[in-house]
Amino acid sequence: MKRRLPFILLAWIASDIYFFQAVRTLTSNEFILSAYWLVDLLIAFGFAYLVTRRRAGERAQSLIAALMALTLLVFVPKIFALPVLLTEDITRLFRHFPPRSTWVSELAMLVAAVPFFSLMYGMTGGRHRYKVHRITLKFPDLPDAFDGFTLTQLSDIHAGSFTSKKGVEKGINLVNKQNSDMILFTGDLVNNKASEMDPWKDTFAKLQAPYGKYSVLGNHDYGDYTRWESDAAKTANLKALKAVHKDIGFKLLLNESVAIDKDGEAIKLIGVENWGKGGFHKYGSLGDATTNVADDDFKILMSHDPSHWEAKTLEHEKHINLALAGHTHGMQFGIELFGFQWSPVKYMYPQWAGLYEKKGKYLYVNRGFGFLGFKGRLGIWPEITVITLKKTTAD
């Protein structure tokens, strides 16, 4: 990130200067011209203030989100307009630098308006534009009783980011409409603190599934990204968060497994604590979680970070039929059209959204129910996953 910072700053300065030329071509109003630079100064002051803060409290988190939104609204449209203005400058070079053309500046403004209003939608309607992804997976070793069994997966709720009760209830109602046999939540209930769930407990307690609701912890659930007055306070917060899972009707699996029984047969549901590559904490232990799991059991694993799949799950001595993860959010920004998928997060996580298969083992990465940092979504919409398990028979 440090190596990229000079490039980012250079791109910011270049886009600012170029876009200002277009603004100045279209208006000489001193108020507008001054306001143009004032916005940049406010953003710079905001980030400078955050750097000097000793504690990342709730106000700081809110400021980070606001600055991120403002930065995207200011920076991204200018980047889109930059090629238009740069092209004009190249032609001006061979024409002895005549004054800028008004129509080119207007075109640059029009081009910039597209990402600007798209981002505005992402921060308003996009954050609760829930999309149901339905897939059917076939397994030869699935117990007969579970042929047609349905799972609804949720992930990355991030309750501390919510502001719209109506928007969240829209998602909860949509989950219940799926009438799945079981609901599985793959981590990040909050951003930092258990108290973030206080306004939302009654809402999430409405989730219903006849074969139960189960959950695991994500990297944000441990309180590792905020400063605590003491280690005891951090420990108490994690204890409180675990109690929240119980309050809303979820059985939290902490490096353990449970048997899901149906008509005299069973499958094993395994839940590990967060395990992530790189600098993420590795609290999870697949070995501990599968201690009471037999080799021939049909196994479903909940593990928050998809990097755990290639690092630990695929080569584990016990065959894990299906792993469910989240964590990436699809970066809350990207393109998914006509089977084409792209998001910047794909360069960090090979498995970042949807279904993956290797060696007869499946991983599904949920795009997330909530949002974090950028308070919106654009192209990568909040997800409710419905998975139907089917039994295949040998020919």
C-alpha cells in the first residue's frame, strides 16, 4: 500500500488539475472555483485528523465512512473524465495550444456524471438491493434423507454500518421467504463492538428455519480493529458478542461440529473460528473442529475467510464436501453481467464471489448482506444465498 500511495496521490493531483481546467472553461464564478478546492482541503484535513487520533472510536469510524464516500464521489468521476481532457491537450499540442473547447469540457462533465450518479445510487438504493443467488449442488455421498435439503447462507452483516430499519427488514423478510431448512451465517456480525447489534436484535431474531440457525465468527467480530481501554474490556466484548448470537437464535460454532439429523440420517455441520491469510488472525482450527467427525460423514464447513479453503480445507485429511465463506464483500463494487464477473478484490482473493470447485470439493463465497467502509454497493449487490443439496446416483 505504501508503494502505491505516491501513484494514488499523483493520479489525484493530475485529475484535480485537469478537471479544474474544464470547470474554469465553463464558469468564472469565484464561489464555484473556490468551492472546488475547498472540498479537497476538507478531505485532506479529515484524513490528517484521523492520523492524529489515538483511539479509533465510533466517531472516527463514522468519519472514515464519510470521508471514503466523499473521496469516491470526488475522485472517481474525475478519473473517468481525465482521458477526454488529456486527448484534447494532445490535439492542442499540435495546434499551438488554443483555448480549451467548451464542448469538450461539457463532454468531460457528462462523462464524469455517469460514475458520480452511479455512486450516489450505490450509497442509497444499492446498499439494500438484496439479490437471491440460487444454486443446486449434487453429491453422490449425500444421505438420502437430505436429497432436496435447502440452506440459506448469510454473511458479513456488519450491523454497525446499518442506518435504515426498513432496508434491513426488507432483507430479513426476503430470507424468510426462501423457506429454507437451515440458515447458516458465516461471520462478521458487527464492525467492532457487540453493542452495534443492540438496535437490530429483534429484527434478526425473526429469521426462521426448521432445522436451526448456525453461525461462526469473522475477523471483525473479535474487536481487533478498535482500541480498548484494557484487555479485559476486549474480552468482555467478545463474550457479549457470543451472547448476541444466542439472543438472536443462532448456535455459534467455535472450532466444533454438530450433527444435523433428518429421518434417521445425519450430516455434519462444522464451524471454525476466523482463519485468514496474510496479516489476518488465525483463530480457527479445522483439526479441532473435526475431532468428532467421521471420514464417511457428509460435511459442510462454515469458515469466514475463503483463503482458508485452499490453505487448509482442500488438503485436510477428511473430505469436506462443501465449504461456505464470505469476507470479501466482492469489494462492494464490480461488474456482474451476462456471466461476466469482475471486481478489484479478485486480485487479492482467487475465490471472491460465487461457486468454486476443486477435487470434487465445493466452496461458495457469499458477497455479504451488509456493507463496511464504503456505505453502499455498486454492481456487487448484497446477497442471500440459497443452496439446494441433491443426491446423485451411479449410472
